[in-house]
Amino acid sequence: MAQNSPHIAVREDWLAQDKEDLLFPDMPIIDPHHHLWDRPGHRYLFAELFEDVRQGHKVQATVFVQSRSMYNADQAEELLKPVGEVEFANGVAAQSASGLYGDFRACAGIVGCCDLTAGDKVEAILDEMIAAGGGRFRGVRNQTAWHENAEIASNPVPPVPGLLGGNAFRAGVRRLGRSDLTLDIWAYHTQLSEVEALARACPDTSIILDHLGGPLGAGPYKGKADEVFAEWGASMTRIAKLPNVSVKLGGLAMRVGGFDFHLNDAPPTSEVLAKAWEPYFISVIEKFGVERCMFESNFPVDKGMVSYRSLWNAYKRMTGSFSASEKQQLFFATAARIYYLPVQPKGQF
């Protein structure tokens, strides 16, 4: 992976040591958060995604989330360059929908990047993305995960600080709601007051909070897990009272989360992951309810620390005592409903 990337390098030989058996392989899954890109030192396109999915979990569909991938270099208007990413993701979706790869439907939903601070131009940009998405475009995510400490970085291109609180950004978020489009937000736990204020100001827009709301464990937060958990938990409790916010459960295998499984000789087992992460996951599920929570992979970002096989096994371990209907929401139904995905579960919860 490129040297300036904040992501942990993916080591296929290291991940290949994972031989654990699949848990509940017939459980239908929607993976509502993954990326695709072709970057110096790291390629993750349909072939790589399909290879991970083929590890055995019954992933029926996925949602592609903006990655700064395949922007249109020939587009003169800077604001319209990200339309190329939607075209790209829709092409992958068309490839998957050909039937050559079974009933797996990659990129059944597409979340692109539209500069929501662009004022009156926002609607025209969204129209272009809707047209490019072939019926699969579902919403927008802007780069918003910002921290003043240089050790806290999860985007190769630094976001603009304070974006979530800007009036222009809020106006763009309201436009999404009027168009029945969603807003994904990746923010650290130190920004959750901004997320709360935004959600209150835009009650008619469906907001999806990525990666458990970003509890930090790196940089100045290293060794302060209890303090972070308390601060993060209090913020998530307040946000949970807002019905327009749902949460993606995952993303703790990023460097900023502070977990160091990638430093071990072998990748972590699902038992190890479940033990380390369960307090965060269960806390969010209890606050938001299964109807507003969905498990995610965040691949290939999290792939530097964990295999696709063990990641979903860990989620299944954490929900071992849940009812079939609760599992259906967490692994499939919430994502299908939030992103309006035209898929029905095939299998056993």
C-alpha cells in the first residue's frame, strides 16, 4: 500500500493462516459498507471482493461506499468528477448482476461523494449521480473524520475541520432528505456532538453513522480505553434518541481504533475479536435497537488486521444469544431497509 496511506497494509500470506471453520454458513448477509479502489501498492476491485466473499459466508449483496475511486479525469467541472465513481461502482454492480458469479450482488446500493457545501449546484450533481447509478444510487458521504492530532488519521486526504457544523453543509444534507437519499458519516467519537447537532438540524434526512461512531484508541487515546468508552457511550446515548440516525457496526480494525492485532504472528480468531469488541457492539445495539443497527466489513480497510471469514464469525459469536428475528435485522434487514435494496433473504437466521 502507498506509504502515505493511513491504512494497515494488507498481507495476504498472513491472512491465509486463518483456517477457522465457518459459523452458520447459511445465514443471509448484506455487507453495507465496503470500498473498491486501484491505488499504488493496493488493488481491491470486484475480483478481490469476490474472493473474500467466496470464503463461505452467505453474503447476498453489498453497498459500495465512496472511496475517491475512478473520478472522471475528463470532466472539466470539478464538482462533477465524483460522478465517475458512481459510474464505476454501477459497472461493478452490472458485472455482478450478470449471473456469472452466482446470486451474489455486489454494489446493490451505491453511496457516492457529492460536495454538500456546493449550494444550488448540489441538486444538479445529485441528478447526475442518480442517472449514473442505474437505479442503485442511494446516498452520499463526504470526508468528515477530522482530529487536530496528526496521529489520528484515517483518510489519505485530510478532511476539512468543522464541516459537519457548517450551514452550507447542513443545507446540502437537507437536500438529500428531500430527494430520499441518505447521508453516511464517518466521524470520531470526539466529533459526536457535531453529529448530534447535525441530526437534530436535519430530522428528515436518514443519517448512517459509520464504524460505531469512531471510538479512538490511538495517539493521545492509547491506553485510555475506559475514558474513551465512557465519553463515547454518553454521546451515543444522546444520538440514539434521534430516530433519523442508524449505526454501522464495525470499523474497529482501523489503526485509529487502537487495536493491534496486525502486530501478532497470526491473524486474530473470531473468539479473540468477539471478546475485545463485544462491549462496543452490544452497547450500541442496546442503545439503538436492532432495527437501527447493521454489521459491516469496512473492507479492504479492515483487511489489514482481520480476515473476512473471522470478522463475520466474530459478529455471529457476539449475537449467539440473539433471537432469529434480531439476527435478521442486524445481518440483513436493517441494511436492506435503510438503503432500499431489492433483495430478499435466502437462508436461515
